[in-house]
Amino acid sequence: MQIFKNLIRDENGATAIEYGLIAALIAVAAIAAMQSLGGSLSTTFKNVSTEVAKGSTTPTT
């Protein structure tokens, strides 16, 4: 009977599960943020690339 009481009081497994859930939530939030920023970041790099290409073909005086 003492073994069952000790198992009920043991919270190490619950703590590990909580940490796992927190890590999963952080990963989901990071993925969502990266996806929402991905389109605007791609547009910014395309604009920079276009401007650099314009600047490299224009002769300087």
C-alpha cells in the first residue's frame, strides 16, 4: 500500500509532461510567427535585390 501512496505523491512525471507541453506551445508559436513573417520578409529581400541590381547596372559619375 505504501508503494501506491508514493506513486501518487511523486510529481516528477507530471513536471516532465508540463515542460513538454510548454516546449510544444513555444514551438507552435514560433512556427506561426515565422509563417506570418515569411511573406513580408520575402518581399523585402526581393525589393532589396531589385534595388541592388539597378544600382549595379547604373554607371557612377
